[in-house]
Amino acid sequence: MSMGLGSGLVIPPLTVRMARASNPRGTAAMWVRDRLDELFTVEDFVDWYPADGRRGLSPARLAMVSVLQYAEDLTDRQAAEAVRCRLDWKYCLGLELDDPGFDYSVLSEFRDRMAEGDRADRLLAVMVDRLAAAGLLKRRGRLRTDSTHVLAAVRRLNRGELVAETLRLALEELAEYAEDWLAGLITPQWGDRYGRPVRYDRLPRGGEALLAYVLQVGADGIRILRAVHRAEAPPKLRHLPAVQVLRQVWVQQYWCDEDGQLRWRGPKSTRDRASRRKMEQRNTGRTSADGRPDPATARVPWSSIEIVTPHDPEARYSHKITAAGKRDWIGYRDHQTETCDDTGPNVIVQVVTRPAPEQDIDALERIHQGLIVQGFRLVEHVVDGGYSTPDSIHRAAETWGITLFGPARDDPLAGQRPGFSKEDFQVDWQARTLTCPNGVTSPPWKPALGDGHPRLSVLFPRKACRECADRLQCTGNADGKGRHIFLLPQPQQEIQTRIRHEQNTDHWRRRYAIRAGCEATVSETVHAHGLRNCRYRGLAKTHVQHVLTAAGTNIIRLSEYFPPGTTSGQSPRSKSRLQQLCRKLTT
């Protein structure tokens, strides 16, 4: 099917009269057509469809329907019904009143195309371009970013359920593609173990019984994996998605000892860290074993690569500590970047979807690169402590020309050293020494590593610290050791010192107060547009949901900020005299 015709430039006159008569004050869908004409055009989708073949539905129309669908948090059936029945949607799409619309399954097919490559990001970028051309968005000023957790469309499985359900799905897929071949491998007893979805209440009780069960499941899975890789097996079987997931899960959950006996891996070790794998141990000088998981301990891998459900192999487990306590989930993490200037509505200009265990700061490079591609220049990017470190602030300025504005982490050991913090020491970058407040100068520092990043290790003489009257307040220990300080490289250390000083001032707090608006955006997208729960499975289609949610949120915000009869430079609500006075006092 080739790309269909566009919606045309003129709305049918009868559609205009009926829509205006029934909605004299207009709706969000009508606002889009009145203010932006056609938000999407056929030229925006020229590489989505082949040039030959039977004409299909216009992708520009489908894109606009998808945005309106997420603006009102509708299902596919409800969105297709709105195209057939609602006058304001027909007005927005430029349809005749007797237009029959389309089948709801077309929207799912359109999202499948949208999930390929970077098409979802390009769709949001097109919307940003149209808003900027209409004067509703400025590419200079302040931006802010925050993340929120997103729950995958799966239920949580324990490890016994995981391996049994993984094997069941693989058997179902093999039975569909090669029923006769599979019949020669299994026995009727397999139907009792894998004939229906595996649940916790159907598993054996007790540690020994459960261990025997998972080892039996492991042996059955090994039998299938060996069979699909034999020469006489159909080659396509080993490449089936469920078989590939089976192979990965078995590597992560089982291992074979020196005698070739199948074993059940142990739980994760909380002492194992990626940053410690290549660091020498202080006493032995040896490094930890390489590999994920560590073959010496035969434990399951870290959450960044561990498959926790076969129904969505890309979903990952993660947890974080919040003000309300510990929160854990299986799914993804959504990063939303929006404008936050004093004038005009806040528009979401970028969305980044990442696996749940990936920390906020790991997504910052992708966020900044996307902003530069979209044409944002000389902006101040306001973030929370999850994104801002001296390293990230320095890199954002040097690489992308973006001013990253956020707090710096306080010294975690400040409570143990109430006397002097690191900022109280004078740094001599030429001599490579530190001088304490009491005038003692350290020997030249030595290069070191901290979590895999270059650091400078400064160790004061033990004798000088023992004789100091402020030793207990400075070093925080009673065994007579000298003060040990880690410095960052000079640019990062100067950034850290400056921010730690500034973030305790009222002026800095007033500037940073604008970041709190991110919480309102998260709340709006979660409660009004269903962002918290995934509608689909897989990272690519989840990202499509997030992009369409952001686009729909923008439509609602803009239509409420600029109701019918106002212009882009006219605010619908004037500031009161008190607000104007307070603004003068803060500037």
C-alpha cells in the first residue's frame, strides 16, 4: 500500500457550518485546524510508504488522529469512532460529514511504522517546527527535564515462573511453525507442565521441591535448544523470537558445572558493581572476575541485562528511593523536556524513553544531542540532582554549548567532619597541593580513579594531622590517620566548589524554583493521558506512546492557553498588580 492523498487545504463548507453551530466556542481539535492549519502534511511522511501500489489512507491524517487520540486518552476503537461521529474531529481533519472513516486496526499499523528507526522523534520534531513557525514556541530560553517511571504491560514473575513461562511460550511458537518436528521431542507429560500459563500458586511448595521443578524445566529447555540447533532441524526455528528469548533466559538463570551438570544460579550479589570489576583490590592487587554474571560465583546478572519476563524481553527491573520511600517497578523510564519561559505555555519538545535501570544522568547526552538537532541554541537546561554533576555540567557546556543548571551533591561525609569541608582547603593547581585552614600543605597529589572516572588523591601527613588541635573535627577519625581528600580535575572541581556555595543562597533557590514545574507535567501526562502504564510491549512502541502523549499534551495546553479569539502574543490572563510588584522585587 502506497501513501494516500492528503486531507486537502479547504474544509468542506457544510462541515464548517455544522461544527461551528454545535461547538461555537471551539474545541482542542478545532483549535489545531484554526491556528496551525494542517499540523502534519503528506511531505512529512514521504519515506514511510512505497511510491507504487494501491493508494491508502493519508499518513498525515493518521498522525493527526493519533495525536488527538492521546490528547483525550482514547483507545483505538474510540478514536476511530470519533473520526466517524464527532464534528470537531471532522473539522480538524477536513472531512465531509458523510465520510465513513476507517477501521480501528489502521491505527495499530500506523504505530508499527512509526516505531521504526527515529520516526517517532521526527514526528515530534515536525510538531515543534510548526509551533515555532506559528510563533507559539521559542528555540531560545530555558528548558527543564524530569523523568518518571513507566510500568510495562506485564505482571511480575518470580524466577520459577519466569523459566517455566519462557519455555511455554517457546513451545507454543514452535508448535505453530513446526508441529510435526516438535511432536518427536516432547511427551504427554509436557502438557501438564506447560499446557497453560504458569502461575505462582501452581508451582511446587518448599525449597527442595521448587529446586527440583526448576531443574526439570531447565533440562527440558536444554533439550529444545539443542534440538533447534541440530543440522536436521529447520533453520528458521532457531531464529524465532521466543526461542531467542529462551536461549538468553537459560544463560542468565542456569549454568553447568565442571561435570556438565545443570545448576540453578544464585541471587544477585549486592557487593558486585560494574565499576569495581577492573579495580585492583587494596590488599591483594588483583581484580575481580570479568563477565556478567561473574562466572566464579554463578549468580544471575545485573538488572540492566536480566530478562524478567518473556512477554516483554526489553522491560527491566529497577528501584529508586523517593520521599515516600522505596519504589520498585518493571518497565521503562520516560524523560520529558519542556520549555519553561516566563511568557507563553510550556511545550514538551523532546521525549526520551530508556530502560528502567538506566539512571537519569546516562540519558543526558542523548537529550542534549536531540535538542541541538531540533535547533535549540544557547539554552539554559534546568534539571534535578539526578542529571547534574560537575562532569555533566562541564561536558554540556564544552560539547553542546548548553548551560546545565542544577544542584551539586553535598559531601556525603560532611556529618563525620563537622569542622572543615573540602571547600575550606586552598588548592594550588600549579604545585598540585592542598593547604588546610590551619596552614598545613599536603604533598603533591596522585592520580586515582573514582567509579571509573579520573580523580586526584590528596593525603595529608599523618604526623601533621595528629598534632593538629582540630583533628577530630577535620578527619573524623580517632586512630590518628591524616585527612584524605579526593579532588576532581580542575574544571570540574571549580564547578563543584562554585555550585556548592551558590546553592545555599536565596538567589539561587529562586532561580531553581522553576524546576518544580516538572512535577506538574509528570502529573498531567500520567493522570490525564495515561503515561504511567504501557499500552504496548517493547521499547520502540513504548517510545511511540510517550511521543504521542507529549504531542497530545501540547495540543491541550496550547488550546487552553490561546482560546479562540486570542493571538499568540496575547496572554488570556493578565497578571495582577501584586504579581507585577513581586516580579519587580525578584529582578
